[in-house]
Amino acid sequence: MSFSRSRSIVLTMLAAVALVLPVSGVATADTAPQSFTPAQLIGPYPSDLPAGGTYLPVLDGFTELRDKNPALMAQNLQTVVRINNEATPEAQQDAIEINYDDRLVSLAAALGEKLGPVFLKLLDDGKLPKVAALAEGDLARAGLPSGTTLPEKQFFNNPRPFVAAPASIKRYDEPGGHLYSELEGNGSYPSGHANMGYWKGALLASWLPELGPQIIARAGEIGLGRVVLGVHYPLDVMGGRLMAMDLTAARLSDPGFDRLIDEAGTQLREQLEKATGLPLAQYIATDTPYLTTEQAVAEHQTLMTYGLPQVNPGRQNRIPAEAAALLRTKFPHLSDQQRLGILEQTAIPAGYPLDQSGPDGGWLRIDLAAAYAATP
């Protein structure tokens, strides 16, 4: 597809989206907080499309594994079967709720016992329109038009676990649910839920860096829920994560779009402080955390590889330079080079499945939970 045709499609899609997203007029003391204007939402922005129009180059480590490493692919399936079969009733219920809830709603648990419900009420009451415009629902602007995973799923066309091994996968769904019937003919790689969970989580963590490790750990749990249900493999979840890191870094590195992200973050913090009546850091200190920082980092590390082995221990790559933007609000006084250093220091080693060399490599290695917990 040519760039001019891609740009035309982008503009058409975004114009349609702008018509359904909430937009407020001039604010008064009694009106709800303002959202973005249609022009702000439409853009277009350089970060709307990755190089080449899709994330296939970043995700294509999968092809080599599928074609040349049958032992790893067998372990990939065995891991799904084990996690699915051993899931507790609590894990099953969480996975079902994750399937039907918006990923932003699923992430809210990470904010704490008290702050999470406050956040959800503000969202439901329409008091976070900028956050909603960028990160709520399948039409969230930060993920459009190229972050859907639909072209990538169609290209790789990998059968889902419950399709590939129907006798081995237990099906969990709500009464009258349609989870499996909807996904039966849909490719598995990469996971759209994991991708959305991670890029929405990365945005939420940038807005609330005090809770960064917990938010990223919860994003990892969103991916785990897909494995619990038997609708995705670990490699699907890992692919969703690396795609999300690339997508979020692009948004945060795009000055025009980053301005929208900053405005949404300011609105979020203002509304949370207004609702709680305390400075946010003080309120967080009084809350019961979802996980301690140490627990969040440890849990997320286990969910980065699902126990799959390094397949190329000698592989060499670097964390992409643009990834430094992921830590801008956590470490505002550091340079991009220093932030990049933190990402390198906290990253997992190179050579795990899906990790590549060259310009498309390094995204899989980013452990954003550990990076948020780092002390420079």
C-alpha cells in the first residue's frame, strides 16, 4: 500500500472516530472538563503509522520460530495447556472479566484499593474526557489507526490454542458468553488484548508514574488472562507487548501527539486530587496497594518470557533510542540518554523468542515495571 493511500485511509478513519468521541465546548465553572477538539484528535500525526504501515517487521521474529523451531513451538502450546488446565477459579474469573471489559477498566485495579474505584467513577461520570479519548475503548485514539493487530493477525494466520488442541484446552466463559465462537476463525499472533493492555498501561503509567510498576504488572496479567482462557499462546502475549512498547514510544516521541498525552495526564491528576481531596502522592501513600513494588517487578519478570528459553543466547541488540520517552514522566530531570540507560540496565537479556537483531530488535527486552522501579 502506498504512503499516499495509507494517509488517505488514516484521515478517513480518524474523521469518523472524531464524530463519536466526546468533545466539549467552552468550559465554565459548572461544566464537565473539556475534551480535545476534532482537529486535535484527527491530526494526522507522524506516529499514526509505523514505517511500512504495519508492525509486521517488528513482529516477524515469529516466522523463524514457526518455521525452524518446532520444539519451542511445542513448548509454547504446552505452556498454554498447563496454565489453562491449572487455573484457579479466581484466575478464570479474572480472565473472563478481562475478556469483556475494556483494558483501561482492567488496569484500574492496579491503582490501589481506594484509588482504582475513584478513577473508574471519574471515567464513568465523564470527568476524564481526554483520558477517555486517548485510551478508552477499541476506538481509543492512541491506538488508531495502526495499533489494532488485525493486519498482523491476518498475515501470520496462526490458529489459536483452543483450535489447535481442542481436546487439551478447558473453556471458561460467562453464562451465555460468546468468547470462543467469536475467536474461532481469528488468528492468534499477536494478542490484541495484550497489546492494548500494555500500550494503555504504558500511557497510564506515564500519567501516574508513582504506580508505574503496579500498572505494568497488571498489563502483564491482562496478557496472562488470554493464556488462562486458552485463546492465546505466550508468544502471542510477548508479541503484543513488544508491539505496544514500539507504539507507545512512537506516541510519546511525537511532539504533537505527546502534547495530547500531557494534557490528558494533567486532567487525570487534577480530577483525582479534586475527588480525593488530597495531593495524589499523599493519597496513594494512604491506600492499600494492588501489589508492592517488589511484588509487581517480580511478577512482571515471570510474565515476560513465560519460562520459554533463550533461543539465540549470542544475539546482540540495543534498546531502541526512542524508547527513552517511555520514562520521561518518571525521570523528568534525566536526559534521554540516561533514561535509555535505565531501560538497558533493567532489560532482560537478548535472544529470547521473538527478539531480533537490527533496527527492529530490542523492544521485547524492555521490562517497564523494573524500569519504573529503578533508582538512578
